[in-house]
Amino acid sequence: MELASFQTLMDELYGSVDAERGLPASVAWLCEEVGELAQAVRKGTPEQQLHELGDVLAWLSSIANQLNLSMEDAAQRYVTDPP
């Protein structure tokens, strides 16, 4: 799945709820999911790791949607001018 399609899907599924929650709470949820990903990387199975990667991607997409920014545009920096 393309990043833009995934970001659109997240907006269709959760956009109104995410907007109501707001950015500060969404960032807090992202931080929680990153912590769960870290734990899965250390002690989890590949299936648990994949699950947590998906959760992190979903929350990143939510935040990008709330900021009216494109995940593909964010990723493009690594194509055109990697740090």
C-alpha cells in the first residue's frame, strides 16, 4: 500500500475522532505506541513487532492528517536530501 493511500484510509476511518481528540493527545498516543514497539522489538515475536509497526504508522498518519501534511512529502526528503 502506498503511503498516501494509507494516510487517506486512516482519515476515512478515524479522521473525525482524531480531530476531536486533537494533536496533543494524538502525540501522546504515538509516544505510547512507540514504547510498545520498543518492547516488541526487545521481547516480542515478529507478529507482535509487525502489529506495533502498524500502530505507529497509523498514529503518524493521524498526526500528519491533523497537520494537513503529507506522509509521502515527509518521506520524500530521504529521497532528495537524506540527512
